[in-house]
Amino acid sequence: MGRVFITVLIGIVLIVVLPGCVGTQPPEPAPETEPEIIWQKALGGFDVDVAYSVQQTTDGGYIVAGFTKSNDGDVTGNHGSADFWVVKLGWQ
């Protein structure tokens, strides 16, 4: 599994898992509190993609900031060993 970023936004837990990255395992949910996935979105390419910050925007979406070494998938035009990457997402 990849690097995991977890943040709580007014009672909502947003978990970003980047499968191509080296990092920690996602937390195992307690058996009595099985999480419900209400929305998911895969981003990045086939190289390392890391999210360092996730913030909710005033329109209900999210902005994700990090870096990428990918040059495929959602990423185009890598200009060095790693590029700063900012993605704006709607909530659906």
C-alpha cells in the first residue's frame, strides 16, 4: 500500500492513499465502525505521487497539494526529478 494522508473536516474523514508511494499502511478500521466510502478519486501516474496537504474549499470540493515524479496518467510534462502538483477536486 502507499503513503496515507488523513485529515478530519468537520466530522468527515478524508483519506488519501497513493498506491505508488513508499509509506505507511492505512489504519485498519475497528470491526464495529466499518467506514462507508461515499466518494473516491484516483489521481497520478505510474511513478511516485505524494499528497502533503488536503484542504476543503468553500465550494465543497478539495484542493490537494504535493509532488509527482510521474509523466503519465493525470500528470503531463514532468520537468525534472519531481514537480510540485496542485489538484482541485469537486466533491463528486
